[in-house]
Amino acid sequence: MMLSWLELPPKLADVDLRGAMYVSREHAPLVLDTDRLSSEAAQILAALLENPDMAQELKDPLAGLPRPDLEVFMDQLLARARQEQSWGTPAILDALLIVAEVEPELGARVAGFLMARPAAQIEPSIVPKIDGRPWADQVFDSWEASGVSKPVLAASKRGK
């Protein structure tokens, strides 16, 4: 099938296409998820990324946003969260938790992210921040299996 497609006219083997490739690559519009946000949503996202510890104050405006916007928010916040090397109570955690609170289905993404952190990065101070969330037991189970420190297990009431 591929060979018959390549044999169709026009024959381009002897045509220099570098100019067309340059124009298409350099001038093609680049549309990012954040470009599709309303100006209000873009402002809220910027505020969350600049001051994630102030996320609680943004809960009401977040609640008024559609789910696709909140998914974009979660993508951006998780990208920022990946830069953290210590998971006690980094400010970005507040922003992640508020978005997951506003859109509970996104809590699974926060849980998956936290379960994927290396055990050495998990600190006991994170436990009270996530305890009681619908997905927290799943995270605690995962951490227990991954060998997090005894203080983390004790904080999660799983230490023996």
C-alpha cells in the first residue's frame, strides 16, 4: 500500500522541498492548551502558578470554570510540581489539592503523581495535607509498598 502511494504523481524525488519544509515548520501556528483558555481562566492559572500557596483564595473562581480548563490547569500544575524534589508541603501542593477539590475526578491525577514520587522524596508533613481525601488511602498504600520512611508511615497511621 505504501509503495503504491509513493508511486503516485507528482514525482518529487528530484524536487528540492527544503523551502517548503522551512516555511511549514517555522510559520505553522503553534496552539497550546493554555492558548485555548479564556482570559479569566488564563489569569487564574497565572495566579496559581505564581502564588500556589494562595490557592484557597481562588477556589470560588476555579469552581466557575469548565472541566476542560481545569484539566489544563492540572497539566500545568503537575508540570511545575515535577520540579519539586522534596514532598513535604511544597506550595504547589496547595494548588493541586484545590483543583482536585473543585473537580474531584482530577484527584486521581494528583494521587498518581504522588504515588510516582520516589520514596526518599516523601516527608511526613505531607500526610495531614492529603489525609481524608477520597484518594489518600490509595496513595498511603502505594507509599507503604514502596518503602517510604517510618516517620511517613507513622504519620499515616500505617507504621507498626
